[in-house]
Amino acid sequence: MQYEESLTEAKLLKRYKRFLADIELPSGEQITIHCPNTGSMKNCCDEGSRVWYSWSDNKKRKYAGTWELVEVESQYLAGINTHRANALVEEAIKNDVVIELTDYKNIRREVKYGKENSRIDFLLTDKNKPDCYVEVKSVTLLGADNQGLFPDAVTARGAKHLRELIDVRKDGARAVLLFCVQHTGICRVSPADDIDLGYGELLRKAVLEGVEVFAYAGPVTPEGIVLNKAIPVEL
């Protein structure tokens, strides 16, 4: 996925009210941009970090800038725009990068399903295969030894999605949780038990029930992000 236009570099002053961030431009001007991330963004919103943002000419938007990338630990780049995750995964599936999900002829997005009134990110179908439900989660929390952790905050919504995946697997469909890793420092993914032990326990239960769990990563640059390789999931 390439950005439609080049991103602009700035310095992060602070992130606040979840969806807002104040940044300082190279000229010294300070502006407010949109932060498209509902998580805690732990380790990804340190004041003074280098950031990159996109710009929209849509006059209906209150904040024309959108925060896209952040430099972590002065050496890694992370994509904090969680809205990009589904597009990255869809691109990877269509390009046969996700080898576990090749050869499905039809991809539907945001399909209603489940007992808890959910929407699955992708429903893959083919007349010769069982339906495949794919839930996508964006990973940007870097732990020790290049370990990626999910979630970065307690997530009732994430637990709900795991329960739904367990149910569809019991009904005979494939159920997949795919971690979209938008962080150049992450080499493997694990549940963040120190943050949300309940999620980690439910994830391990889901795997025992037949839910498939994968993680994919790749380059993150101001020009674009690409998922091009599988990395281990360690439970």
C-alpha cells in the first residue's frame, strides 16, 4: 500500500482526547491533527518523537492532517493508523502473500455475523471450501527482544471477536485471527498478558477450539506499508 501523496514529517508534542495530537512543523508552527487509533498507543506516543502525517483537502474535515507514522526508540517506524490495517491485509490476501488464505474467489468486507451482533473484517468464500471468517488486529506495541504484544489496553471488543470466532469454528467454518504488524521492530507476536490476561487466556482457548492465528509484517516507510512476510505467533 503506497500513500497517495508523500507524508510530511513533524515532531509530536502530545496526544490527547484519544483522537487528537498536537505536532510541531519544521517551521515551528504548531497544529492539531487527527489520531486514527482507539488504543492506548503505549510506546508509540512519546512526546518529542518524529511523526509523519497525511493531508486532506476535504474542507468538511475539522482537522485536515492525519497522523500516520511514528518513530519508536529512535530506530523503528510504526504505522499507528489502525484504519490502514484492513487495506493492508486485503492487499496481501489478493496478492497471495497470506499463504494460508490463497485461492478464495470472493472477498466480502464488514459482513454482519455472530451471536453478539458483530461484523467480520473479511468473509472469504469459494464453492469448494468452507467459508473463512477473518478478523484483523493491528499490532504496534513493542516489548522486549523484538516481541510484539496485543492488545495495548484492556479490550472487551477484542474478547467479543474471539468468542464470535470460536462460535463460527464450532459451526464448521474456518475462523482466522490475523495480526497486522505495522512496526519494523517486531519479529514475533504474543498476547499482552500483563495488560489484559483475560484476552490472552481467551486467545489460547480459541486456538484449542480450532481458531487459526497468523501474523504478517513488512516494511514501514513514509512512502507506504506492505505486508510481505509471516512472523511467528507465540502463545
